[in-house]
Amino acid sequence: MSKQIEIIGAPSAFGQRKLGVNLGPDAMRYAGLVERIEAIGLEVIDKGNIEAPKLNMKKYKSEQDGGLRNLEEVKQFCEDLCVSVDETIASGKYPLVIGGDHSIAMGTISGVSKHYNDLGVIWYDAHGDLNIADSSPSGNIHGMPLRALIGDGHPDLVNIGGYKNKVKVENIVLIGMRDLDEGEKAYIKEVGIKCYTMAEIDMLGMKTVIEETLAYLDHCDGIHLSLDVDALDPVETPGTGTTVPGGITYRESHLAMELLHDSEKITSMELVEVNPLIDIYNKTAEQAVGLLGSFFGEKLL
């Protein structure tokens, strides 16, 4: 890991229909993100936020483009984010993208994948985000980014960054799954994506899950971590838009972050879906910053 961490704020709310997630990056900054990482001994450069398209409230809540909500805005935002992430890696810095809803992963990973021949992805989330327009119950694009990155879906999403097929199905590990749509379940079984549901986490323990994940992705020349705070139980992270009971505990997540840090294999990272408008005293942003502290090497002793 580079000792220079470059923070890229990605304040997009266009992938879903709850305003406030666009305030997530600044909520994490307010919760002491920069100071927390600097205290570890790393240099932090805050690039600021990607500029989001102007919000049209009537259009924001409407369905369009074959059931895909806010397709034009999501595409534009992800294209701009892709460029920023690409520049950060090209300059030798470590990209930390803070969101924003999970549709931003299409921009982040499109920028990351340009630098690797065989990129691995750890998707730490309650949801698979593997829908396409035909299988999505809502039309919300934050439920589709991983499928688009594989190469399936609307051409505007699949071809962000000017190319497609950013991630191979055999290079993906899903961790924390407990809310999958029927189409996602069928797709995971059909293509054989490695998946740890909450039942498997309970049975195996988080240490084994992370060790097996890293062994499974050992052939990859880079590994991206995409962490959605709704992977955690909503008791721990209430300020997020699609809460699902029965999630990963805060302590289990700290252990996961510590193990991923110690592996020295994670080459880029994003954290998404912090929504301070539906939070309790900025608790979720503070929890997110704590997890990032562990990910970047913070130790008790």
C-alpha cells in the first residue's frame, strides 16, 4: 500500500431514491476521516468531491430508459469518477473513494481495472447488486453495478471508461449476503460466483471467511474492496438506505478490515451508502471512519 492515500468524494444519490447519501462523503470527513488516517502515519491528500449533475427532483424520482432510474446522471457521474480514480493510481497514490450510493462502484472499478490484468473484487454488502433492468424490482441502478462491471446490462453502464468486462465472475467474492432478488440468486448459481451468506459467516467465522477469500483471489494481480455499510447490522449502521436485519457485527467487520490490511493484497477501496439524513447523530459515518482506521492499519497496541 502506498503511504499516500488519496481521498475521492463521490456524492452521487442518483442510483437510488433517498436523498442524503450524497452527503455521505462530507459526513465522513466531519467524523474525522482525514485525521484518523493521518494518525496512523500515512499521508492523506483529499481531492475533494466529484461534481454531481444538477438534481431535478421530478426527474430524480421518475422511471425512465427502460426502467433504469437516472441513467444519464449515473453514467455521467461514473465517467467522471473513473477518470479521477485512473489519475490517482497513475500518480502512484492509493485511491480511497467515499460515497455516495453503490452505483459509483461502476466509476471506481472502471478506473481501477485499467491498471490490472486480472482484478479481483471483494463485495462486502447485504446485497449482490447483480441485477439488470429486466430483473430489478425497483429500477434503482445501485442494485446493478457489479453485473454491469462483469459486462451485462445497459450499454451506457457496461461501457463506462470506454471499455467493458472489467471483472471476471471467477474473480469476485460476495461477503455478507442476506437480501438477494430472485434474478440475482439464479445468476449467482448459473455463473458460480463465490458467495458467503450470513449463515456461512455464522458457521465459519469471519477469520475463516477472509482467509478463504484471499486464497480464492490469490491469482489476481490486484484486489479492490467495495464496502457497503449496509453489510453491517442496522443496529450498528442505521444511517443507510436499504437496511436488512441480521447483518455483520461491527466487531466482525473490524476483524475483516484488520485481516485485509495485514494481507497487503488490497490495492484500492471504496466505502458507500452512508446517509446522514436518516442517521442518528452521525453514528454511521463515525462507524465507517472507525472501519477505515482498521483497514489502513490502526492498532490498539
